Amino acid sequence: MDNTKNQTTLATLGEFGLIERLTKNIQIQHKSTVKGVGDDAAVLGFEGKQVVVTTDLLTEGIHFNLMYVPLKHLGYKAVVVNLSDVFAMNAQPRQITVSLAISSKFSVEAIDELYSGIHLACEKYGVDLVGGDTTSSLTGLTISVTAIGEANQEDLVYRSGAQLNDLICVTGDLGGAYMGLQLLERENEVFKVNPKEQPKLEGYDYILERQLKPEARGDVVSALKNLGVKPTAMIDISDGLSSEIMHICKASKVGCSIYEEKIPMDFQTRKFADELSINPLVAALNGGEDYELLFTVPLADHDKIKQDPDITIIGHITEESTGTNMITGAGTAVALQAQGWNPLG
């Protein structure tokens, strides 16, 4: 049934009416949020804490395809990818702002659905939505989220702190988000040819969720703190393992050796890669959008982390002169290349 006749156009509310609708149910969770929405700027008070700020931009047709990305999932993901950056600094996210550029093809109900995902992410991760902006767009939907976090100065972790012989660790598993995207793209192409054909998604729930509803690994940040482990360097995996480890090595002026057989991948990732005749290692190294954490820790912390099922030790830091390498199962060193997604390519 076509429900478009029951949809409310954005012009019916206007910009201010839309803002009021989207912000009327916001509940403040943090004392550091002195003033949220409703004024010319939010007011935040951190009482001596270090403040971290990060922004991410998602554009229709570049970062997402609304043919197969539900708006609620999109809203959730837009928040999570920013919180992941805050956690990668070993900080805690506290507030976000959300700005939208919206075309006339979207109804009020569609934006409500988008914001239901945004509010769900705020609730799950305990952050306050404190402002943003809206404007019109001629080409679809663009979402810009800014996340603000806090940390004690001594707790912050940068990309530049990796030291010789540090262990290289990753959380979770890699490549699933990329393979989930390949599945969605395949079924979308089938739909274009035959709209009556039902999508074949059975057995791949995990990699679909990795693409459509990723999670930020704040749980691991908390776990490391409880273990008494502070990473020497850390970054989130948004552009693929290869690119991210090279970022750490460049910032820290070191080299690395990671081991092919140590890179964690889920069964569904391997299974669908095999179905498409893709090497799953390519998905893990270059796929991106996993939003796991890649970090280094001193060798002395090995015993503290080795039993954590969410953490895999995949290699170690070497002298800068050795370069950034992956050691294959046959023992051959292969130079890593930054082949992650290039938004300007």
C-alpha cells in the first residue's frame, strides 16, 4: 500500500517547526550540559577535564544508499561513527550536535524516523543532543554530527604514542561491514532488474548488522581501564586495518609486523567472501566501517589482556626502518598499502 499520501511535507512545518518537533523530547543526562538546545549556542562545563571534539559527514549517494539503508539505522550509525572517534581518544562522549541538509522528497515522518535512530543511539551511549542546524538540499540528504567528549589529561591516548615492541591489538572482528555492504549492493542490483524478486539475505544477519547498525567500542575502553591497561596509541577502524595501522606508525615514527593468521574475521564474513570469490583478508585490511579499535600496549601488559575474548593480539611494533608489514602464513613479509576508501577518489 502506498502511504505517501499520508505523509506530511516539511514545508508544512517550516524550519523552526521542524526543529521544535525534533527537539521537544530531549532529556539532559549530564551535569556538563549547562544549556542544550533552545539558544544561540549550547553551554558546556567540564570542570578541568580535557575536551575532545570530532565531526563526521554522511552524504546520500556517497556514504549511504537509501534504497537499502533504513532511515532509523542511518540516524543511529551517524551518531555511532562519531562516538567511535571519541572512544579512540580514550575519552567518554557526552554531547552531540546534528545538522541536516534535506531535500523536499523527504516527509516529516521520514525525518522523524531518522531521528528515532539518533535518539536511540543517544540513549544507548548516554550522550546529550545539544544542538545542530537544518537547511534545504537540492540533491538528497546530508547528515553532519559533531561529538564532544571529556577525559582526564592523563587518560588521553593519541596515535603518536606507540613504542618499539608494543603489542598491536584489535577489538572484535574485521571485514564484516564491507561484506555486508557487498551483500546489500548485490541484492539492490537484482532489485533493479526484477523488483518482484525477494532479497536473499538469509544466514547473513551478522554482516548486515555490521554494515547497517555498527557499534562503538566504549565497552572495551571501560574494560581496559578496569584491567589497569592504558594503550600507548589508539585509532578506530573506519577505513580498514591497513590504513589505520599505517596512521599509527606514521604518527609514532615506528614500523610494524602484523600476522595474517591472527587477523580476526567472523564466519559469515569468510562465507560470503567465498560466495563472491573475494579474499576475506582484503575485506579486513581495506574494507573499513568496522568501527573496532586498533591499539598498542606495552609488552608488559600481555598477561592482562590475553584472556579478554574481545581483544586479539595481531602483531607488534618494530623499528621505523623495517616499514609496515604483514607476515603471511608462509612467513613472507608483505608491505602494507593504504587502500581504504577514498572519499575524494
